Amino acid sequence: MTLISELSILQPADKEEVDLLRTSPDEPAVGKKRLYIESYGCQMNFADSEIVASVMRNAGFATTSTAEDADLIFLNTCAIRENAEQKVRNRLKHLTGLKRQKPALLVGMLGCMAERLKTKLLEEEKVVDIVAGPDAYRDIPKLVEEAESGQKAVNVFLSREETYADIAPIRLNSNGVTAFVSIMRGCDNMCSFCVVPFTRGRERSRDPFSIVREAQDLFDQGYREVTLLGQNVDSYKWRGTEDTVQEIGEPGEPVLPTADTVTFAKLLELVAQIHPDLRVRFSTSHPKDITDDVLYTMARYDNICNYIHLPAQSGNSRVLKLMNRTYDRPWYEDKIRSIRRILGDDCGISTDMISGFCTETEEEHQDSLSLMDFAQYDYAYMFAYSERPGTLAAKKYADDIPEDVKKRRLNEIIAKQLTHSAARNQRHVGQVQRVLIEGPSKRSDADLCGRNDQNKMVVFPRGDWQKGQYVNVLVTECTSATLRGEVV
């Protein structure tokens, strides 16, 4: 899954969406208990919180946007970096004071941090009453009942089948225009630096019928963009059986033959066919799995966005082998060439890059910088290596790069990306971009903003336009993060 850092080069709206926490909205709560959810980390966590909100609504809870008004507080956590866990522990200190004021208040830890630390959380954080891993969300109402009786409640079992395909998410803090649709869960890749396989379990793909129905329902409700989510979306694969064939298209016309195998390329096509006005994005792609079939499908449909997140992590083949990425630099460069050949030079490409991985030399760091020069990424998510307990790297390699060296290398990566982002954005100046309006600009109510095909934020004067509409914007200026222009 895409990893998010305070040092990332991001669009302003992206930063608000996926780096900062997201909280639950207010709902009418007459006669109901109130649930407050804070979500941290990747987009999958935000999508999971929408599943949890749906489960708890069926259990009689309404959501509130204020922790002080809640009867039940959930922190949906991230364990990808030490800093992410520390944010949550600091938040728990604040909730300790709130719980003194409201002794009946229940506090639960959800997600990857809950799975990683399990019952240790209950011992170390006395304020925590409930611990539930990513595959235990159906069980949360029972855990709440157990906690209400005075017992600590835990369920962190990982599943090989759970996809929550039958649960309709409640769109938290929705702008009514864009939405996440989870298509698969878990990860089988075992990158040596990553804790995700241990906190989210093995890969399993959701059935395509439920995915297409959810996307169709969103379009019918007025949404105009969906982002298909998974730890590795391009490894999506679902095989039907005699019992699972359903109708997706017109009544009486099953799109999928009996026992057909649906790859990610086919799923992309099925969602794109819902309506030309429904834009489709996806995240995240593992370079080893994204195929030319996916690229050619993107090229065939104008409503599949011309943007790919393709995390490199390093530009050096030896380091990539230590990371267990299963590709080397020449192979990755060939994948970039395929994207440019099939989708053109204007296709937006972003990456993840880690500085200071175990044993990384200065020359190998320079290889990462030179890969960035080769790929010319539109933007990037950049990190200093953070050792995570239980990962293969923590077991096999010494975290031997001094912190000051990690930070210096990270700053060089950031400076390089700022230059590339500005240059890639400058290409759009003078061009007309089709933009889906998401709402007012964060800086001024006189402006509206939305994304173009390459996932870049475009700001323009409000005029009489409304969110959810498509407009053509002539780009007149840019920064390294944002395009500005006027509707034409």
C-alpha cells in the first residue's frame, strides 16, 4: 500500500486526505450511542473505517465528529513506521484525560498497530479497552459488549477469506464526488522492510460482482470518481465457479462466463464500462505485477486515469535484492519505458523511495538519485528507513546507517523530487486539462479545485461551477505541487 510521510511531495488535498488523521462525521443520534473514529496511515485504513462505521451503525451507533461527545472511540492505526505508532500513543495520552472525565467511555484500537502489538497494547496502554485487527471488524459489536461488561476485549485473528464484500461502507467525511473501493486485502510479497504481510495477512481478492455493484451505486449517488484500493491491486485475481456467476451488465447478459478468471486488467475494464463519466484510479501497484494488459486497458478507456503509482524504493539492484523486491534496476527501467511507450510521456508516475536502508552505501544512494533522473516522477513519497520489529530486515540485517546520514540522503532525494515535480508540472502550462471539481480550494473560497487525469491538483476561479462537474481548465501557471488556470 502507498506509504505516507510528512516529507512526501504531495498535492495539498492529498496531504489532508492521506497523511493527516481523518475523523468521523456527525450523524443524527437521538436515542443512539455515539461513535468517534480517527484514521491514520494509508488509504486502506480510511476505507476500513468506513466498513467499521457501517458495522457499528447496524449495532445502533451513530457517528460524531467530536471525541468529547462520544461513547465509543476507535483509533484505526498504522504500523508502517515508528513515527506512525508514536502519533497514536501520544493521542492515547490525551484520551486518558477524557476517560477520567467519562468513566463509561470505551476506547478501541483497530488496524495494523492493533494486530502487531495485540494484547501488549492492553498492558501498556491502560486506557485501551478493545483491540481488533483488520480482519475482525465484523466482531466489533461483540467486543464492545464484552468491554461494556468490564472485560478487556481482543480479536486479532487474521483471515484467509475475509474481504467485507457484502458490507456497504459509510462514506466518512465524503466530498460526495470521490470514493475508495477496496478490491483486495493482504499481501504475499514479503518485502523485507515491510510489516504489512504480518499485520494484514495473505492476499485475497474480492469478487468482481460486488466491486462493480459498489462502483455503480456510487455513480448513481452522484460520485464521479472511484479509486480501487489494495495492498497490491495489480495482483488482483478472482476465479469464478458455477455458483458465483452473476449478471453485471444489462439484465440477462452475464458479463463473466462460468468459472472465468478475472485479472486486474479485466476488473479495470468492467469498472470503466459503468459510465464514461465515472473516472477510475487505482493504488498501489507493485512493479513486478503490473502488466502490459493493464497498460493497454488504461489506453483504451479515457475514463481510466493516466496515472500510476509505481514504488521503486531504491535505485540500486543490490539494495533491491536485500529489500526482496524481486526485480532489479534494469527491469524497473524497462517497466517505466513500457508505461511511456503505451501511455505516452504525459502519463503521471509517482514512486516511493527509502533512504538509508540497511548497508546502503553512498554510491547506492546516488543510484536512487539517478533512477529519479531517469524516471522523472511527477511526485514521490519519501522516507528515511525505519526498522519495524518482526520484519525480515529486522531479523537479518543491521540498521547500520546513522540517522544523520539517513536524513541527509532523504533531503537530497526530496530536493531532487522538487525539481522534477516542478518540471513535470511546467509541461502542463499552456495545456487544457479536464478537471473533476472536488470542492473549494483550501486557501480561498473564491477558488475551486479538482484533479486532472494525472492526479494533479488544479485550482481555478469559482465562477458558477459546482463540485462533481467536469470542466476544461487552461493551465496558466504552476508550482511543484499545484496547477493554476482558468475554465475555458
